[in-house]
Amino acid sequence: MRVVKKPKVRRTPRKKVAQDEAVAWVKKNHPSISVEKNGDWVWLIEPVPATAWKSLAGYGFQKKKRSPGFTELESGNHGTWSHSCNHPARHKFVKGGGKSKEEEPTVKPETEETEAELMAELESLLN
């Protein structure tokens, strides 16, 4: 009997867009939602109405799922939905890729003054 494997369900890739373009799209299609840039990402400030979720996901926004369900932004606001814009995607695990290569030993720079000279200078400052 032949076993048929199910095809893998792949998430639709995010559209790579400029930050300003993503902000303009949200303001045009969902004017009630607050938008904020934070680094390479565009964040939607809570609350985001459930009626907009499908539209946002279709454009490439992702809902913050891990606890606590929001990201604290530099401004102090809580971002609940994000878009990476032109930011590169996370790297996939590569076997052996996390191991560091042999590091060169660090060499301390030699000081020009010897310990005796430093002690003599210290004593002269104290007297």
C-alpha cells in the first residue's frame, strides 16, 4: 500500500514594502488604527478591531501571539500587530551554524611603564 504524504502548509510570505508605504496603507484602509514606526518594523497600537484582522494579515501584518501579547515600543505604547517591511526574515536553523569558530587569543597591549615606575608615581602623588 502506498502512503501519500500531506503537502506542507506554508505561510504566505510577507510583502516586502517600504515603511512609509505600509503606514500609508494602514491610514488609508483603517484610519481608526494608530500606527508607529519602531526601528525596521511598523507596529499597530492596540486596540485593533477584529473586523480588520483578515485585511491586515492579507497585507502581511502579523499578530503578536507570544505572551504577553504585545511589544513595548520605545514610546511606551504597546504594539500588537507588526510588519517587518524590508527587514530580513528570521534565519532558519542550519546544522552546525551556531557554533563559533576558533577565536584568536587576545593579546594585552604592553604598557610602557613598569610596575615600579607606576608605584613611584603613585607615592609622589600621595606625598
